[in-house]
Amino acid sequence: MGIIGGVESVRIDSYQPTIGDSVDITPNNTTRESKTGLTGYAGTSETKRPARISMQVFDDGTVDIKTLTALTNATVTVVTPLKTFVLRNAAQVEDVELAQADGTYTLVFEGPGPVLELS
């Protein structure tokens, strides 16, 4: 799915951090890859991976970043003008670093998925 623009709000459990204007959502948890053999196309292989939501969070003091990075089994809800996306049982993964130039952290949440689309 990729980057979703026009995000109205993001809620991570009971926390509502200040975020940038877009969120990256990867709703599927199966990736397929074509395989080739000596005679050409030989089908596909599947790799399972967790569903993923990533976002930039401003370090403005509304939510302590240590609290957000420690979350496991969280519910991440992204509200846009057209749809609401929900990822349950998510944990914050990957290293979190402060980008001092603009005062943001990038947070990545992954869970067993899929990301639910509600309208």
C-alpha cells in the first residue's frame, strides 16, 4: 500500500503523539517472488512477514518517546479522511533515533497482521 497522506490522527494504545503528515502502511504479510530455473519461469515462492506501520513522531513532549518505544502488544490506529487502519498486537521494532534537524523520531510497529481497513 505504501505511504498514506492526509493523516488526521494516529493513536498507539491510549497515546496520541504528534506525527508528520504521512504514515507508511504495509498491510500484507505475504511477499511473493518469481523463481526461474534452467528452462525459464519455475513458479513463485512465498515469504511470511509481519504487517507494518511506520511514522515520524515529533519530539514535542506530548508523549514520552521511551514509553512508545517500550510498547509491545499495542493497537496502532491510523485515521485518514477516507479510512481507518488498525494493527493489533503490534510491537515497536527497529532502532529509534532522533533526527535533530527537524526534531522527529521514526517509529516502526510490526504485528501478526493483517492491517484492518475500516471505512
